[in-house]
Amino acid sequence: MAGLPEPVEALINAFERLPGIGPKTASRLAFYILRQPEETSRALAEALLAIKTATSLCPICFHITGAGQEKCEICADTRRDETQLCVVEEPLDVLVVERTGGFMGRYHVLHGVLSPIEGIGPEHLKIRPLLERVREGKIREVIVATNPSMEGDATALYLRTQLQPMGVRITRLARGLPVGGDIEYADQNTLLRALAGRQDL
Amino acid sequence: MAGLPEPVEALINAFERLPGIGPKTASRLAFYILRQPEETSRALAEALLAIKTATSLCPICFHITGAGQEKCEICADTRRDETQLCVVEEPLDVLVVERTGGFMGRYHVLHGVLSPIEGIGPEHLKIRPLLERVREGKIREVIVATNPSMEGDATALYLRTQLQPMGVRITRLARGLPVGGDIEYADQNTLLRALAGRQDL
């Protein structure tokens, strides 16, 4: 961009590489940082540098945990139900489910979904350790909470074929109208699902 | 948040402090960074650390420039019209006007607007150096390109009272309907301005 020193360009480019941040937002963020005291940019820079060395994956559920910890907080919490396992795609999904306050079991993070187009097969996800966890025998229900997308559905179906022989109950999150939503604005597929899954009043 | 190691929380908090980034986007960005190779977070961290030491303000127009440079690229460009001066609130506004390609004069960055409520008076902005530049006598037109907001208008009026005795032409950006906009969705004030400023076809 005309009249812009290289360090500012570099910062704009670095922001642009983040998801959901376009060129305009990136410039706005960079110029905001320029106006702020050095503390602001230093805090973000230090958090960015620490993130990789200070975190690791829980060896049981593969959620993000502090480096050097034997297991994550959720796996370590003995008050949680060991018979229910919620399988999610990404660590962020654990937070989202936790925020609802409606689940008190354990988690398993797949770190992705099956995607033949992108060449992602079962061996690229944390599916084998999931099967091992279920094989241990304590788990009675596996709630497959992958996204309601084509890949999420395919992954759920694959997990069902693998888990069914083990005799556990396998469930999937309900599809239907979002709470507070409007039938008028619901897409056709959601409405079809909501009809098919209708419940007695 | 439950089950989240401190470094991840720190990164989410640091992202949340940026403008326009709420808790959800901040978590999404932090987890995106976690999934990426270390290079991504390092590039952003380094750009953030470099930004303060590697940049300074142009002593003539107060636009952002590389540290140690005598003047910014625009002030150094002898092909640009020295008789026209565009006064903007922030360095980002220089980029926005430059991107239009419709202005070939010089700039002056105020670094803010007058705001009695926030205790920002003329002495807090780069107004005195602006008056000195105009007093030198080369400038024939000052285009006041502050935002079309209450503070932007007040700043423009203040500048007019200061600049009028110097005998320069003082203009302000036109108000009216945005190009590609729809009358139906225009707010009342914009429509009033568009009516008052109507032009012969």
C-alpha cells in the first residue's frame, strides 16, 4: 500500500492470515495496535509465543491441556460421569458443549473429520484411541457431536460401524429448528429434519 | 473457562482486547493458532513486537512512517501537489483516501478529533503544526476529511475558524447517498443531506 512502512505491512499481512479477517479488518487492527501503548502488542505477542510450548494434548481425550500435565482438567475430574463420552471434532467444541452446562460426562476430541476429498482418513484422526477407550468397557453411551455437515455426518456413520460391535449406545445431537429461530428463515434441510424428528406435545 | 490451560486463556484474552473481536471470535482465533504450525503464531508475534520500535510519525504530516526516516513517502514524493492538503483523523484514513486514487496532494493526520466529553481539546491534536504548514503559504486548499460524525463536524468547524483568516480555500467531503446504496435503506440524516446537496443532472 502506498506510503506504508514495511513493519506495518508485515503486521497487516500477519493479521490477514487469520481466519475471518479480511484486508480491511487487518488494517484496522494494525492501526489500532499502533495507537495503543506498547503493552497491548507485547501482551498479544507473548501469548502467541507461549501458546505452542506451554500447551499439549491430553493423552486420554486429546483436548488441549497445559504442557507436562498428566491429563486435562476434565479427565482428572473424578466427579464427572465416566459412562458417557461426547465425541467432538475440535478442542473448541469441548468449550462450547461445556458452556451449555448440560453434559457432565467425558470428551474425546477427534482433531478433524473424515474427508476423502482432502485425503483425511480414519488414521489421521484420533479414532483408534477412541475405540480403545470404549473397548475398556466403562463407557455405556457415545454421543457423536460432530458438526451437522456432510463430513460430520460421514464421520458419525463411520464411528457407528466401528462402535456398534462393542455394544455401546451411540447417539447423535438432535437436528431441528434453532431455539429463537423463525420457521420462515429455516433452510429446507433443517425444516425437513425438524419435521422428521417431531415430538409429542 | 472450564478445562482450559492458562496460556490458551491468556491468548483468548489478548485477542479479545482488540476492537471488534468478541469472546467467540477470540476463542476461534486462539484455537486456530493452536492448530497451525508454530510459524503462524511466530510471524504474528514478531510483527507485533517490531511494530512499535520500527515505526514513527512523519514530522511533517504525522502519518506513520519507518523509524529514522526524515519524512514519509508521501511527503517525500515531489510529484505530488503541494497546494492541496487533505486533513484526516487517523493514519488509516490516509490509506483509504490513497486507495481511491482520486487525490494527488499532501496529507495531514490530526491523530484524533475534538471531543469535549472525553477532554480532547485542540492542544491534544496535531492542529498547531497544521496551522504552521498552512501559514507557510504554499497550500491553497485544505480539504477537511474528518469523519461525518458529530466530533468530526465539530473539528471541521474549529479548523475553519482557525484557517479562514489565512485566506485558503477550505472544503469538506460531500455528504449524500453512498454509491451502490439504496434510498430505501438510507437513514434520514443522509437523505436530508443528499436532498440539500442535490446537483443538476
